[in-house]
Amino acid sequence: MQLYNDTTVKMSKLLTGAYSTSFSMGIKAFAPKYREPIYAVYGFVRLADEIVDTFHGHDKKKLLTEFRAETYKAIEARISTNPVLHAFQLVVNKYGIDRSFIDAFLDSMEMDLYNNYYKNKEYKDYIYGSAEVVGLMCLRVFVEGDRKLFDELYLPAKALGSAFQKVNFLRDIKSDIEERGRIYLPGINEYVDINDVNKKLLEDGIREEFELALEGIKRLPAGVRLGVYSAYLYYIKLFDKIRRSDVKVLMKKRVRVSNLRKLALLMKSVLEVKVLKTT
């Protein structure tokens, strides 16, 4: 059984590396005991996202409904023949990840099957389910059962997940519209154009979330602080590039941070994280 457990986690790690080099880099900066659980969480999130984003020509609603049922079955039975779900249930059961977080995440994935744009209330619900709860799942792993620390870092973890997701929305405006027919900006729809004014409104909120998130990062366990801080610096750099680009630029090309710059940011985080706790 241990061989199967280990193999399923390795498959989630492979999935993470294939889909996100920046996220993989951050995980590698974690202490070893945190890496496998976070790979398992990411593998679960990635697979669900792929169902709604790329499984074109298939019955996505049916696939997602089956995926939801298989997820809960795996958690309850503590086993699954789906390697990604098996690795995920190991983490859910070991770290006590709340079922409400999983529900909210899968609900947001289902929203993508029907919505092309989001009203303000729907937008907040979508952000919570698609991003904030993922941060909270990871936080369950990071605190290793320390309920008091989890409660203290609850809001900063939500803020970091939200900020990351909103930066992704701005970065991916072009592909979201052209490839998925979706607009992930509050109050934007087929009657309201994206412009630099409403882009700045979103950016102001992101900046506030990053500030709150940083206060939480300072209090994270030492074994994960470097990895999370390196991801934070990467997204700050990406956000700064997006802020300097107007909507017309974002509609033409995807803003990126080069691999060389990512490596430089990792080195910067290594130097800065040593004094982060005391500043």
C-alpha cells in the first residue's frame, strides 16, 4: 500500500511540474515534509480545472459531477483508483481539510460551465471557491493541526489566494476571452468594456490584499515561509508589470516573468526571508 501511496503522490508532483513551473519552484523551497501534501492539493485542483477549461468536445458537466462524487467517495473510503484523488484524500484525511473548502472549490469549477462573466456577488463567491479555499487547504497542511495558528492566519491566507487569482485574471484576459469566452473582472459583461479605469479599481484591491498577505507570511512556520514568500515576490513582480501595461497591451499579449527573473527572485527571497519574521 505504501508503494501505491508514494506513486500517486509522485504522479501529482509530475502534474504540478507539467502545468506550473513557478508553483513547482515555490514547492521545492518548502521543507521536505510539506512538499508531497502540497503537490497532492495542486494535483486535485489542476485536474478539476482541466475538466472545465480544456476537455472540449466532452460532456464537462457529467465529467465534473462524476469527479465530485469520486472525490467524496475517495475521502470516505480512504482509497481511490484515480491516483490524483487518492493522493488528495491522503492529505484531506491526515490534515483535516474542511469539506466546506472542497465544496466551495468544486462549486466554483461548476460556475465556469455556465458563466461567461460574473456580477459582483458571483465574482466574490467565485474568488472564494477558486482561490481563497485553495490557500486555506494549504494552510491546513502548513499549521499541522495548530487550530489557533490556522485561525490567526485565516484572513491573510484568503487574501494571498485572492490576490494571486486576480493577478492571473489580468494576465490572462486575452486567452480567457479568446479561448474560453469568459471575463473574470467584476462588473464587466458584454455591455461593459474592459478599460483602464476598471482595471485600476481591481488593482487597488489587489495591492491591499498583498499587504495583508505579507503580514501572514511573516508568521508562517519556518519550513514553508521561504516557498510562500518566493511565490509572493513572483506575483508582485508579475503584478507590477501588469500595472504598467494598459488594457490594450494585455488584450494583445500575455505578460510574463522570464525564467531568469524567477531565479533571481528566488535568490532575493532567500536573502530577505531571514529577516522577514522580525520586520
